[in-house]
Amino acid sequence: MTCKEMYDGLVADAHKVQIRIDKSYPKAIKAFKKSRTFPAWYIDEYKIPATNNQYVIFYYAENTDEVEKPHYSSFCSVFSGKQRYVIRGMRMGYKHTPQCDTIMLPQIHAYTSHFLQRYNERCLHKDNLSANEIAGLFLVRNPRPMPIMLNEDINKNYKEHGEYNDHGIRVPDGFCFTRSAIEGCKSEDCIHEHDKVDAMLVIYTTFMNESDMSDNQRAAINKEHFETCMRCMDELRKM
């Protein structure tokens, strides 16, 4: 299955997942009203019979003010051999070359078990969480990923990990190191601007708490974050 086919499958499931959310949302509120400690969360697992796709809907209330309006996120679990991935689909701005227009590209963001373990160890610091709880907490606490170009100030060894290791993802809780690949077809004339781009795969490999990084690393991340925001604003003005 290609990334684009996987993305389309998640989109096709979205309506059924939303119906399930509408049904389980009141149950989550009821559970939060009984909770004596916060933050609190509630998990609803849902398999779509027609596809056998397994979803987890994760509800989260940071404090008593959020009991009746909890945050939530959903994700799908898939296996490749013995490796489990948590995946979600999204569309994000993508510019294939500096000369190309920005497009909203279908993307699959896949979180490895190793990534989630490191997130728990370096951010949550809880030793009694299930894999679904860790994934749910990451996604609900970090809903808007910011792609950041890597450089040697952020990770001096990043080039050693191959050509698909040139981006990371910044989130409120810290910094995610990733590997990514574009799915599509190269143009017959070998001009990159003419390539057909269908989708992107982003694999989250490990997580760092920024407080554990050096001052130089944090400064470099802040610089790239600012420049990314400026580029996005320039692209919005052109649209």
C-alpha cells in the first residue's frame, strides 16, 4: 500500500471515526466528572469492520476547567512485521523545489515505538503508561507540528543518517527527529520542477526534551523556526 492509498483510507474512515467520537464524547465527560486527579484521560478503542482498521480516540482534560470540553485526538495503529506504528494523516504545505508553488500535500506521520518510549522517558516521566496512552498524550498535547530544517548546529551528525534525514519536527513538548520521503514519479526530462508528487511519509524516530539540549542547539532551532514562519507568511501573501 502506498502512502497516498493509506492517506485516502484514513480520509475514507474519517466520517465513521467522527460518528464514534460523537457517541463516546459524552462518556468521556462523564468519566472526567468522576475523576479526582488531573490531568485525566479517557480512551475509546474502535475497529471499523469493513476495513479492520483499528483506531484509538484519546480524550484529555488538563484540569477541572476542561472536564466538559476535553481535548481529543484519534490515531490508527498499524504493523509492519513486528514493528508497531501509530499513524495519522494530514495535509501540510510542501514546496518541491524553490521554483515550485506551494501545495497542500497529503502526508502520513508515523510514530515508532522507540519514539514514543523516548517521549515518555524524556517528557512525561511516567513508568505505568500503556503504548496507547503515551501516543494519545503526545498527539493531544502537540497537535500542530512545525517542520524544521536540520543543520549541524542542531545535530552535528545529521548528514550521517542519509538523504532523508534533513528535517525535524518541533512541537510544544520538545523536538522530534524524523526521516521523510516523497512518494511520486520523477519527470522523464529530469527536471525536478516537473516531478509528480503524490504524498509524503514522515517517520518519527526519536524525541528530545529541549531542556536537555545545548544552548547552541536551542538557538539554532529557534532560528530555523523563525525562518520557517517567515517563509510560510510569504507564501500565504502570494496565494
